[in-house]
Amino acid sequence: MTEFVKRTLSGAVFVAAVVGSILWSSFAFDALFLLFCVLAVDEFHRLVRSPRALRIYSFVATLFLWAAVICIPWQPFALTLAFSYLLLVVFALLDEIWNTSDKPLHNWGNLLISQLMIALPMATLGVLCYLDKWLLLALFVLIWVNDTGAYCVGSSTAKLPKGNHKMSPHISPKKSWEGLIGGFVFAMAAALLLHHFGWFGSIASPATGWLVPCLFALVVSTFGTMGDLMESLLKRSVGVKDSGRFLPGHGGVLDRFDSVLLAGPIITAFCWICYLIVPLF
């Protein structure tokens, strides 16, 4: 089996799993993405070579965080779990100090990074699923469309006599401003099409028209690209090409979800604000 076939098959299975879990039920999505989240956090700690104890703390903290998200409909349980999550993160620092670690602040800082950069953003996807599964599905569809558009336009403009304008060549040599614009145009067109089929019905009204889906696409395109660059910076810092070997031909879990690390929480906040404002129009 060629590398291209492996990449295509594994990518198709991945997309089917994500879309299927969203359409099936919020429980199926939470279960699948809790697994992805745990694997992504563990990938991070492997990359930065965290001690075993810290990886265990991160694993338990991630479980508490997702349990709090799942219990959002039952707010007292969710608040209790969220408080327990914060206590666990603080206790991890105390444990580093009590055990006279050689670099306690460094280790605890990596714990915070894994939670703030990976676990919390991925957990917000569970909140978005609770709010409206079609908005969550739109997020993933637009991320994939944006990546496709950016690749097509960026590859085409790179062949011009003077090439294209690189965004951050020392981090990601292939990303260009032309690709960013192309990705946004593709994402905006897809968002308007999804709006036509009613995917944004819970956050858009006749008064807002096409404005909400266009802003949705802008946020996804901009912060999805920034999340990609953020993960590329991490890999450059530790000297690796892929974060892991989760999917043949696609790299690790972090490589597959880098775009949602920033786009996910910001889109969730955007949708929540629109959800509260729409009834006023």
C-alpha cells in the first residue's frame, strides 16, 4: 500500500469518526474527544520530556476538566469538578516543590501549557456541542475547507516568478499571506452555503443575514491558522517534524487538531454571545 493510499484512507476514517460522533450524540462526541484530548496532552508531555508524575497529573486533570464540561447541564456538579480541577493543578505545583525537583517551575509550567494550550481549548468543543451540534460541525467543515483553500492558493502563488509572501518562514516555510486569504475566501463561501442550509440558525437571524456566517468564517480562518503556527512553533522548539504517529501520513493528534486549539474556544465564545444577542433582533 502506497503512502498516498494510507494517508487517504486514514484521513477518511478520521473525518468519518469526527462527523459521525457529532451527528450521533453529544455523549459519543465527548467520549471520542476525551480520548483525543488525553492523547494530545500526552503527546505534548512526550515532546517536552516531562517526568512520569507530571504526565499522570495532566491525565487526571484532563479527566476532571472533561467531566466538568459533560456535567454543564447539572451546574452544581460542574462547578464542583471545575474547583477540583483547579485544586489538582495547584497540588501538582506543591508536589514539585515538596519532592525537591531540579526544575519544579519548568515542570509545572509545562503542566499549565498542556492544559491551557490543549485540554481547555479541546474541552470548549464539548461546550459548543452542547450549544448546537451544527455549529460544531460547521467549525470542523470550515477548518478543513480553509486548509484546502490555503493549500491550493498558496501552492499556486508559490509557482509565480517572484513566489509568494511568507507569513513566518522560520516556523512554517510553506504558509503564505496569499494562502491565508485564499483559505478565508474558501471558508467564507462554504459558510454562506452552510447558512443557506440553516446550519447557523441558532445564532443568526433575518436581521443579521449573512454577517454572522461571514464573521464565523473569518474567526475560523484567522485563529485556525494561528493555532497551526502555534503548534509548528512547538515542534520547531523541540526539533521534530510531527508531534506523533497517530494517523499514518498525517502525524500525531496535535497535528490533526492544531487548528482548533485557538479557533475552538474563540468560536465557542463567539457563538455563545450570538446565542444571547440573536433574540434581541
